[in-house]
Amino acid sequence: MTPFRYERASDAASAVALLAAAPNGAFLGGGTNLVDLMKLEVMTADVPVDVRRLTSDWIEDLPDGGLRIGAAMPNSDLAADRRIRQRYPLLAEALLSGASGQLRNLATTGGNLLQRTRCVYFQDVTTPCNKRAPGTGCPAREGYNRALAILGTSEACIATHPSDMAVALVALDARLHLHGPAGSRELAVSELHRLPGDQPERDTVLEHGELITAIDLPPLADGSRSAYRKVRDRASYAFALVSVAAVVAGDDVRIALGGVAHKPWRAYEAERELEGAPATEASFRAAAEAELEGARPLPGNAFKVALARNTMVRVLSNLTEGQR
């Protein structure tokens, strides 16, 4: 591992100041992704700034009926919280489908959102990778791409975002609280991650030194139903080939997809197709096909188009059972 200088800040402001002065530094939460990448020398953060104890690790009830989640909240504690399980079950389902119990005990809510892709070329420093070393190429396009993106890709990158939790938060219209060198701001989770374009090395729109301090969940309408379904190669400790998070509240339907793009993919086209449509399998299939019309799969991952369509139809059918 490349030598580094570990720092533990006393508060969020000093953590931001430390990182602002270290162009190659990084915030360190649970370390379940960053430390692995540093060991592989995929990332060489010369100043990891420990922020685990700087943000809250509890859940706060908001006046509007929503919840505020501290960025240091462990994934396992978040999934086990009664309010999450009862009011936002898809979030608990998404969290419990990710990683292992040991990793969920350590991984933080803020850090989970910022984990890097598991594309094998990104993690192998002996191969070219535009995300790791801009301008070197994307061998995944002609190589092993079974688990990679079919939506929003570019010639520069076809990597997928790995977080299950982020997909659920996008479907829930969650918002982030950020603190950085320019002050504090809020941002929708759906706007946090970016498509690769010609800058695949940039996963998010965050400025260097911006720290996630909390995540707000808006209240769901009475009678709403939600679910998260993950399709993967094995029953545990595997990243999604395709995942679907959906919230149904009467005629309001929100859908997000995982495992198919460089970011959690909000299915806006499918949502538009479902406005005023009957809750039938035919309507769900038409909506899914409309969303996936823009898919650009490669031979190794072309199966994901049908897999995503069928998973969307099954999740929506299950959530609307009894309404047909």
C-alpha cells in the first residue's frame, strides 16, 4: 500500500478544511470500499480523513412525518430500525440484500452512496481503464461485460454503480445534506451520481471536500406500498445484475433500477407511461419496454434488457395485487 497520513477531524468543518487542502485526500467512513481500493492501489488517497464520528449515527423524526438519517448510521442498524421497516420497507430490503452482515455492521449510510464500481478492469491496475486512468481506454467494451451497463453508457465507460441502498433512495425521492468548502447545501439523491460521458472518472457531482452529513426521507402517502427486488448470480454477497425499487401510492408510481447504469437509474419514461394507465401486466410491460427502448447492450450483457423488463413487471404486479 502507498504510504498515507491518517487524519481524524474534530468536527465537520475541520474535516472539510483538511480535505480541501489535500487534493488527493478522501473522506474515510467505514472504510469497507476505500481501504480495499487503497490496498489494490486503485486509489491512492494520501490523506484519509476519518469522518465516522463527525456525523450522527441515529435516525431523527421530522415534523412532516419523514425521517433524517445520520450519514454515520451503520447499514445494519438502519435496516433493523423499526421505523424504516414499517414505513420504508424497500430501503430495509435493499440494505439487507447488499454485502454481508459483517460489512453492513461497519459500512455507513454516507459511504454506501459513494462506493466505486466493481468493474473488473477498474479494480485491476494491470489493465487500462478510463475511470481509473482517464484516456487509457475501456477494455470492458470488447472484453468481459456481463455485469455492466446497458443504459446511459458512453464510448468511454460502461461501468455500473454498485449500491443497492442508493437505488431505493432514488425511488423514495430522498435528499442529501452536504457540507463543503463553499458552505452547506441540499441535493436530491437522484442528482448525486452522474453518467460517464467523457469524464467517467467522476462518479458524482460533489465538489472535492464536500461531506454528506445526513439523508432525508420524505413521508410516503397513506396506503403506499414499496418493494426492492435484486437479481444476482448467487443468493448472497453478490452485486446486482438487475435490481428494481418501486413505490406505488394509488396512481403515483416511482421506479428506480440498479445494475444497469453508471448511476441508480430513475425510470422516468416508465413512470410517464403508467400515468393514468390501468394496473395490468400489459401496462407494466409496455412501461418497461418504453424505459428500455434506449438500452445499448453489448453481446455479453444483452440478456439484461429482458431481465430488467421482466423484473419491473413482476415487482409492479406484486405491489398492485388486489387493485386489479
